[in-house]
Amino acid sequence: MLNFNRLCFAVFLSAFLYCSCTHAQSNIKHVWVAREDHGDKPGIEYRLWLNDQNHIVGEMWVFTTDENGKVKERGKYPTTIKSSDQTHITMTFTSGDGSVGEFTIRFPKGLRNHQEQAVLESRRSQTKEELKFERADK
């Protein structure tokens, strides 16, 4: 009887995980990517998705380049989405020294075309810079 309960639990868990992954993938409509190259320092890559509720979701990645300029990804930076809609996303992150930062990426025209201009606003440094996002799901 104990083995039957374990088998039922394993089947239920497998079905739940499969459905969760399938549902998460089906919510993504389009993907955009922008990179900040910092020369000899690691660069930042922003990967954003527009889901079926027209909210922007995304991730921040740190990358380095080799001597030929080829990008080598180092890994996803830990971020949390604070707020988002179809024209902006605000994320918080914890840097290597433990300090917490916050930034907002704004799309004046929303995310609609293959290339979109955006403004990155950093709360910590009180700066604004332009980013060019390009569709990565063409």
C-alpha cells in the first residue's frame, strides 16, 4: 500500500510540473534583448518577454567577451520584478557586495516592433541611459 501511495504521488507531481512548464511557456508572446557592453568589465544583458496579459517580464544576465569579441554568458543575475505593464518594468537586484539596487526600463511606445528604444533609469545612481532592444524570437 505504501508503494502505491508513492507511485500516485510521483505521477501527480510529474503531471503538475509538466503542466506548470507548458503553461509558463505558453504565456510568452515575444522576446526582446538589449546589451550594455562595458569594455573590459562584465556587461549586462536584459532579456524581456511580453506575456499574453501584455505585461513585461524579464531577466538580467552578466556576460563577458573573449579576445575575439564573442559573448560568453556567465549567468543570470538575481532579480525580482517589482512592477510592470506594457510600457515599463521595474526590477530590484542584489549586487555582489550585498547592496540592493533598483532600475526601471521604460518603452515610450510599448513593445510592438522588432526594434524598440527604451530608457533605463537607475534609482541608485540617478542616471538615465538609452537602450536598443531587438526581437530575439524572429
